[in-house]
Amino acid sequence: MSGRGAGCLAATVALALGWCGGAQARNPSFDPPSHADAREPARGALDVRRAAFGQRDLRMVLDVRTRGSWATRGLRGGRSLCLVLGAGGGRLCVVPGRGGRGFLRHVPQEGRARVIPGAVSRPDGRTVRARFAPRALGLELGRLEWAVESRWRGASDRVPDSGFFSASVSVLAYPHCFAAAARDPQRPCRNPSLRRTVYPRPVSGYLWPNAPCRRLAGGGETFHPCEFGVTDAGRTGTFAMIGDSHAVHWRAALEVVAQANRWRGISITRAGCPFSVQIPSRSDLGPAGCARLHRDTIAYLRAHPEIETIFVSTWAQPRSGPMGGTRGYGGGAAAFGAMLDQLPPSVRRIYVLRDIPGRTHRALACVKTRRKKRLPIGSACASRRARVLIPDPAAAAARARGPRMQVIDLTRFFCGPTLCFPVVGGAYVYKDDNHMNAVFSRSLGPFVLRAMRGD
């Protein structure tokens, strides 16, 4: 991969978990803290009553509530509602667009104003919410100062009345010690308020979509690449993610990697098609379709030498797995290694993400019961590690193949020496019995970055 590369990772991982918002007894608070304005005589509808700004997961969030109702299309002719950034950062204003919809415009202290990609919503007539990527506004990792200011008919209001509030920009902003951060060996961490938390709920984890990916034009009958990460002209490199559905569930983690390093990701995946020369006989594509997908993937990588890094992951099926078990689904290390050996020389770095442990039905029932009774989860619902953590032949193949290939094994964020946990740091880990949900996957992003750095 071209661009900033691994040398930039030390600074980004140091700020990996962002501001530490408080956690509720049932659900952690992901939103930045809200600040009320001092009570003032009622003046205009745009008089600010409450404002919040900060980072939620990968996006900056601005939430403003005013005294009265107003229409977005009315933000013109001297009427404005803006986020004011300290240290000469200028103003980020909500402005009307077509059909009355709002969008964001950055007005720097010097230079021309520009539109900032993001989403603006109006939950009600008194509230405006905006979300945008930190890089869209050129925000650097670290602390920043902010205020909210509104103007109308020669009057104005500001929160706070003087000075600024503070926020921070980081690789990923989750509540303190939430999810994978609770098992970080380099930063031992504990948040007692998460003892009874299960977020998302198991039923929500099942329904929660994987991290988004925009389908690219072209492709073919079986070959359907999509892109994620930084897809505009500001990107500094491109990588590919390859494998079956157990590669797809890593996309939320790799979105963190992509945003931290300003990289574009290309997802080339298909459920039931392990990246191996041994194709399962019961794949939904059929053996011929999987083989064709692999040929197209290798051809795509050869035609795109800018892709210097790839991530590979596949399902390490248990012995009694539904598609041939440990040996039938992709075969052993030799079969996976034979496919890895076909990757073109332009791919300089290959990271194999070791498969995650599975989840038992007993563990799911236990989590549901204890959550309903509001009992701490702890290790009460854990499964024996030897039962749910299956040897991964793709990882074994990579370990035997020299410096171009590296295994990223994050098992310690799921398991201890003898037990594996369905709830980690208040986060429910799974989507179903063998995939993780996007919430927990995203929490692993900073630790994928750390592993790439070699820590």
C-alpha cells in the first residue's frame, strides 16, 4: 500500500478510544455530552438552548436544540446557525439546500467557503443534527475547542457565552472500556457501570447490518467488488479485503483502519467461498462459481498494482460444520497456502485475520436470561475455549510463508486462557453463532492497527 504506511500508526493508536463518555446501566452512552445554555430572556426562535459536539464512533456529531421552531430554508439573509471552531478553525454552518434540506458549509477565516460532505437531519422543528467525517473538515487527532453561535435580526446567541468547550478527535470514539478496549493488555481497563450492559441486544446484533460498502461498476456474474473507507481524492492508498462472510464481518474494523490512514478499501468477498484452491461442494455459488470468483480476484489484483496490501479471512469451520467441516470447507493449510501463493508480486503485504471463536446456544440463552434479570454477565455465559476456538488453516498457511504474510490474531479480545466470552466490556460480540456484529468488530479496529505496527 502506498501512502503514509505503518509509520503513522503509533500516533493514531495512542488516541484510539477517544473521549470517555459515561455509560448507562443498560446501554452505554455513545453520544458526546450535551451542554445547556444559561437561562436567558426569551428572544428569537434560534436562541440556543442546548448543544453537543464530539465524536461518536468514526463520525463527528453536532446536535443543537433551540428555543423555538424554525425552517432550514430560513437560514439566509442574516439568519445562521454555526459551529465555531477554536484556534482559527473557522465556522461550520448549516445552510439550506434544494427542497428545504440542509447541508454543511465550512467558512474558514481565510480562503473560500466549501461544502462539507455529511448528513443533516431535523428530528423536530427545534433540533438540528449533523454528522461528518473528521477528515472532511481537516480535523487532526487530538483536542479541539468549539462553541455554537446563532444569529438573527441583528441579535445573536452563543453557547458557551464566552470561551469554548473542548472535544477530541481520535481513531475511534466509544465509551470508556467498552467492547474490545476492556481486554487491552497494554491499557488495563475496567468500567463497573458496564457490568450489566449488553449492547447491542442479541436480537439487534442479528439484525445489525455489516459496515457499508458501495458497489463498484463493472464486475461480472460472480465478481462484485465494492468500496469503503476514504473513497475521494484525499485517499493515500488502496487495499483489498478478500474471503468469505468471515471477511465481511471484519469490514467495520477495517473501516477504522481505512479512516485512520486515509485508505480506500476494496471488498471482494462471497459467502461460502473460502480463499482456497479447495472449493466446498455445497457453496451457494457452486464449485465452478467459486473457482471463477478466485480467478477474477487474482486478475483484478494484477490489473490494479496500486493495491499493495490485502486482508484475508475465512471461516474456520468446526469438525461438524455445515459445509464439510474443518477439512471439507477450504481444506487444510496446504490448500489455503496454494491460493495465497497465487497473489501477484505487486501485493507486498498480506494480513490474514485469524478467525474468531464461535458462540454456543447455551451462551446465547444465558446472555438473554441474565440481561432480562439485569444480572452481571461477567464469565457466567462463557464457553470453553477448546470447544469454540477452531484451528484456522488460512492462518497456519500464512505463518509458514515468510515475511510478506502476517497473521493478525486477536483471540485475546474474545477469550481468556480457558474461556471465551459472548459479552466483552458491555458489548455483545456476535451476529449469529459464528459471525461478529459491526459494533464489536469496529471496536477491534484500533487493535488491528496496533497489530499492523507489530506491537
